[in-house]
Amino acid sequence: MTKKKTNRITAKQRAFLAAYAECGIISLAAESAKCSRALHYLTLKKNEKYAEEFEAACQEATESLEAAARRRAVDGIDEPVFHNGKICGHKRRYSDLLLIFLLKAANPDKYAEHSKSEVTTVTEPVQVYLPENGR
């Protein structure tokens, strides 16, 4: 006898989904919701509604990461400048690497690296000489 798939989402599952949308890390979301990672994966397989909600939470977590990357790349972050062990000011640093990734994601046709790889196969037998066996 097989169990029916359910589409009900419990309060604990909602707590997990909210935590995941915020942090994007399954183990931290499980800890926050006081449930196990295994329960999340089991529910993901058996509950279509939960799977849909999890996809939405994944999208939200990803958008949050993209926003943080954009802020660091475009707006920069203030880093302290030290002199004789004391902070004497701040310097704004930007992340060129994050900017590159954002450009590649936003317009891959223009910014992605376009390389071509070809693989050829040898159709003839290859002989290997191994000195230990004298062949």
C-alpha cells in the first residue's frame, strides 16, 4: 500500500521555508525550524505543494545573494585604513570579480567566455612498452 502525496504544509515546514529563503543554507534553516535535514528531503519528495514553495524559497535566497553581489561590485564596501595600529580612515573597495560574474550572468552572449573544445579518439591500437616485463 503506497501513501498518498500530501499538499498540506505544516507550521514547522513553513518555518523551514522562511528560514531557507533568508539564509539559503539547508542545515541552518533546519536548525532554525527545529527539524532535521532528512525531514526536509523526505517532504520535498512527498509533498508537491512543499516542493513548489521550496523552489520559491530557493529563488528568494538566490535573489538575495545576487543583490549582495551587486552591492559589493557596484556600490563597494568600506574597509578601514590603519596607521600605527589605529583606524585613520576608510577606503571604498569594489569587487571586479563579482562585476565580471554579474555581467556574464546578465548577458552571456556578450560576456561569457566562448571556447571550443574538440575531442579526438584514437582508432588504432596503442602499444605501451613496460621495461619490467621486457616487452
